[in-house]
Amino acid sequence: MTDETAREAIMTATYEALCEHGYTELTAQAIADRTDKSKSLLFYHYDSKEDLVAAFFDFLLEQFADRVEESRDLPPVERLATYVDWFLYDPDDEERTSFHTAMLELRAQAPYNDRFQEQLRRSDDALRSTLEEILEEGIDSGAFVEHDSTETAALLIAALDGARIRQLTMDRDVYLEEVRAGIIATIVDGLLAEDVEFPARADLNQDSASDADSESDSDSNSPPDSSDLEDENSGDGIDTASAERAGGSPAGDDAE
């Protein structure tokens, strides 16, 4: 394995192990079992579990940045809609739910772990910067009315993040749809210029299903690559193709 190939294999294994075990029960052996490396070779690359998880955060942020770059030619309203649905993913998606539960465990460590706290700050900065960019492009294009993009981005992320955390901790799936409807009615509708409509979730899913069919027809034998890890989600409901349009990640949601 080259260094980059080894890194991607370890990051993929870390993602899979987090989904299955969560952070508290995550072990180096569980990660090594998903690669062709031994536990001792794993620690040749990373000194501790904390180092490995910190590297995983970096990996998610890199994936998020790649997706943001790929999404910049999309209309701002579509980017905003997929960003919203990236956070408010389908709760029946067990893998994404497991991953975000693990990320919630990592967040709980942040007040006691400076490295995790710094990584989460970087993730939050990336999420807010992307959302502000979407809103400002919407203003410039005439799709959104004039508004304070910084304040709006902060409010939207707080609502989206809060909805996901409450759904995970209280197992109230309906909360996600209620928050989506509330965000559209109380925030998004006030941003839209006259005659501009916000896409319904079903419209986005139909578009992304068509994209997925096209990709499947053209490349049906290709294995998933490391860029799929961010469906956080990300981001998150929202499927892989739609999350990519938003510039999303697992990370994400926590980019997370």
C-alpha cells in the first residue's frame, strides 16, 4: 500500500468501526480487522486511538471541501435545499444514524479533550462558511432577498443541528419533518425572492434517483470510494447524490 492508499483504507475502516461500535467501544483491533493491517502496524501510522480519531476528523473535512468545490455550479436554492436535507436525513437509514450517534459521543468528549474541541470548531467553521456562501450567492443571483447571511447561517445550523441531536437522543423521528417544515415556513420562505420556490424533499429525491440511475448504468462495477464517507452526511432523508450537491459530509453534518 502507498501511504495515501493506506490512509484511505484506515479511514474507511474507522468509519465502519464507528458505525458498528460507537466511539466509547471503538478499539484499534476493531479498525485493524477491517483492513489488511495488524493492530501493531496500525499504530505505526497513528500513536493512539485519539490520534486516529483526530486524523479521521481531518479526513472528513478534506472530503467536505472537495464536495463544496464540486457543488459550486449548482443553483443556490438547490444547494440550500440539499444542505437542509443533508442534516435532516432519513432516520430509517441505520448506517447514517449509527455514524451520527458515534459523532454525538465524540462531541460529548470535546469539553474534556482540547484536540476534539478544536476539530469540532474547524468543522463548524466549514459548515457555516459553506452555508454563508450559498446564501450570499443566492443574494447575488437574485434568488434570495437581501439579508444578513452570517446571522441566517448561524440560526439555520442551530435549528438543523438541534433537530438531529434531539432525534438521536430521544428517538423522535417525526421531529425531523416538523423542524424542516418550520425552517421553511419561518426562515426560508422569508429569504426567497418573488416567484422562487423551495424544492420539496420528494423533488430532490427524484432528481437524485435519476442521477444515481445514470451513474449506475455508466459505472455499475465500480466500488465505492472514500468520498462516500461524508454522507454524513452526510450532508443527510437525503441520499448520496443529493448530499453531494449540498457540499456535504459525515463530517458531517459534523463534516460533522
